[in-house]
Amino acid sequence: MTASVMESLPAMAKQAHSQDAAMDKLSTVPRHDSMSSEPPLSISTLPPEELSADRTSETSWSDAAVEANEWPTSQASMPLSTHLTELFEENIMAKVYRTATKSLQEQEPSTSKEVQKTPIAFPEIVPQDGPNAGQYEFRDPDFWTCGFFPGTLYALLERSVKHPQTMGLANAGSGLSVATLRQHLRRLCKIWADPLHDMAGRTDTHDIGFIIMPALQRDWELNGDEKSLASIVRAAHSLATRYVPAAGAIRSWDCLLKKDIAVTDMETNLLAIIDSLCNLNLLFYAAAHTGDSTLADIATMHARTLLHTHLRPESVSTPVKNGYRGQLYSTCHVANIDPATGDLKWRWTAQGYANNSTWARGQAWAILGYAQTYYWTRDRSFLEAALGAAEYFLYRLDTAPSCVDTLVADEETNCCSRDGRRKKTKGRRVPLWDFDAPIQNAAKPLRDSSAGVIAANGMLVLSQALKGIQEHALARRFLDAAVEIVRDTLDYSLADETARFIRAISEAGLEVEDAIAGRCFDGIIKHGTANNNENARRRYWNHSLVYGDYYLVEFGNRLLNMGLA
């Protein structure tokens, strides 16, 4: 473990959300240089100079000067709480509450006389079309997405505790107070989080971070529930069992089974996916709370390995003047690593368009994952990886075909920029599902709204990190970019079938109604794409995704906790 990580663990345990510490400059990241001479597709490797952890030339950063030391917002004066007003409106709370209550079933307890309630299953998608349009479809609690809906409940509980003025209870006739809502949220959070504790011992998945952390981290931090902290630590040790020391990587999948490929032999194959970067937070968090540096070591080594297995250097013809001037990166989805040597065997995609394309959500996972890893380690190579991935994400948004721009209707009064000027088009900041996939329908190009909000969260973390090292111009760039992505997502993808509370029922619960009778959509944002790979065993798109909604709510919480909304 690097000295900077080990020394920072006690402080991290006390201040898990502080991201203003000065950056440590660490040594160059080691590489695995040997590679199969005949991979199944062209592989771009990172030259050593691109992975330098001490690259400090001025051209690595924005060349714009910023004199102010306060949070680096744009020159516009509109508050973010006003500019992104839908993030804090009653609609989100009402929809989540309704799904949480109507998706419970009664269960006879074995020791108590009271009838207990438990989730029937866990929300995953809300189709936009078909027989189940507008209604959540569910998954068993062992599916990788099961932690996001409980996490959304806890994120809203956090708002009610830390930022009660932002709860958006606009319908005064409902008689609903923040205190009453908070009481019901606490009860629902416990009900929905309870099945997650049983998942903590699973060693068959790398997604245990997604399953455990969104809900149980907040349960520990808001309520001091020792059971949740114990489950976090147990889950971290479960994830650590999947680490292969010789390869320096955590095994993401045990096998890869698609129409075009089958990989089942774990003796000669180690499959690692870009999503895995966002599960490392579990290891770092548990290490900070227990002092077990091995967990942080594993997370750090895995992140280092993915620097050369998953990042592909890119150059752009027209770099943005105030943008990041270091190396830009696209990402691959799946890398097969030799478990005995750590050599990269080949790259693939399971959910993107092609093996050499840039799957939008994978790029977003890289931004958020490396930004979070930098927060824990202060290793500059991880910061530069996140910056390079983020700048390339923005470049692909800027250079997307013109069909992504949709005219704004006259009645869409919220479609404004930060300076209050009305937008003429919307949709450019809602990413295509894969940046290189052919456009099948120019009138409605296939997108993935979840990729946008995940990337926006990563850019907020980056903005905090850059502020901490006095890079105010670049911090402002990524803060503004994150806000633009979320504003455009609200303009383009927010479901117009809204909901509201109508009555407070003290014991039985709260009552929710559709704003327009008969127009119901359980999700918050539309236009998600779970998997549109042509060789996938299941292809599905044009829906609300539970993790898209989670990261939208999480974005609002990050703004609030940063004092920006």
C-alpha cells in the first residue's frame, strides 16, 4: 500500500466526505508490458509517459485563469436550486414513495406478533412502450441493481435530515410536513435495506459494492446503525476474495456468455469490466473504518491495472480552450487478463456496440470510478485518468450528429441556460447509448440517459478534487459541464407523467396521485438503455433505469452537500 493511502486512512474514517485535502504526487504507475501477439482485435496500449503520476507541465491543465477562491461556478447568477428546480420538486419524492409502498408484501414473522412487510422484489426498469409501459419491472435481490432503489430512498432521507428546506412539498393542501415524511421514509428505508444484509457474504459477484453501498453507507452515517457498518465490512472482505494477486485485478465475471463468445475457464482467463471501478469505493470505505490496509491495497492495484487494460488513448482535432490538456481516453467494456501473469489478452464489449467502440455508460463508470479512487488515494495518475475520460466524454457529446438536437416546444418554459436565456434545442447532452453506434432512427436516436447522470456525478467529484489543488478554471469547467448534462437530461428525459402527495395519513402512510389522472410513469427519467449489444442474450432499451434515477437524485444531494444548491 502506498504511504499516502495508509497515512490517510484514519482521517478518512473521521471525514469520509471531505475532499479538499492537498494532492500527493506519487511515482509512475507500473505497467504490464507483455501482451499476446495476436489478440482477436486491435488493442491500443498506453505508453509509459501517458501514465506518469507526476506529470506537472502547465499544458496538462486548463490555460484559463481564475482569481476567485470560492466555489468555481459559471458567471451566471441563477442559483443551481433554481436552474435545476426539478431535482428538488415533490414529484421525485412522491414517485419513489409510491413505488416503495406499493411494492411491499406482508410476511408473517416467526417471533413477533406483528405482521412484517418486505419487498416483493427490487425495481430495475420502467418500459416506455409495450404492455407494461409506465410500470416498474422487478428483479430478485441477488441482481446487481438491487441496491439502487433502497439507495434512492436513503438519499431522500438524507435530504430530509440535512436539507429539509429542499424537500419540495409544494402541495400545501396535502397537510404533509417534512417531519411526517421523514418518519415514513425511515420506516421504508429499513424495510428495503433489510434484505441487502444477506447479500454481504456473497463472493460470486464483484457488484457487491453496487448492492451494499447506496443504502447501507447512508444507514450507517445517518443512523449510526452498527449492523450496516458490519455488513459493509463483511461485503468488502467478500469482494476481496475475488482479487487475483498475480494479475493485480479483481475478477468481475466468472464467465462471459454471449452469442458471439463464450469464456468459462477461470484458470486461464480473468474478466474485468470497466464498471468494477465504481465498486472499489466499498473496499476503500471499509479499509478506512477498520484500518485494514489490505482492502485499500487491493482496490488501488485493481484501479492501476485497469489504467492499461481498459483505457485507450485518444486525440482530438479541436481541443476545447478551457478544457483538460492532458491525455484523453476512451474505454473498453471487458478486458481478459491472464490470471497468472497480468498480461492483457484481449478486449471485448458485452453491452456496447462493438469491441472498439465507446459505450457511453462504460465511459461514465470510468469517470466516476477514477474520480472516487483519486479521492481515496490522492494518486495523480487516477486523477488524470478521470480527467482524460471526462474530457473525452464531453468531446463526444459536442461532436455527436445533429440529429441529437431536438427543438424545444413553446410550452417548455424550463428549458433555459444558467443565464436565463431560453434554449432553442435540447438533447445534445443526453448521450447516445454508444458514441460509435450507427444511428438507426434519426428522429429518435437511441440514448442512455443513465450514462449522462453517472458521468455528471463523476464530474462533480472531479470539480471538488480540482478545487482542492487550486485548479479553479478546470474545476469550473467540470462543474458547469455536469450541470449542463443534468439540465439537458431534465429537459429531454424527465418523465412528464408527474406525481404528488395529496394527503397525510399518520399511521397507514401517505397518499400519492398522478398530476394528470391516468398518466402514470413509475420512473423519473426516460431514455435509458440497459443493453443494446446485438449479441446480448437480452436486448432492452427505451426505459427508465433504477440506477439512472438513483444517480439523478444523488447528483442533487452532491450539490446540496457541496453548498451549491
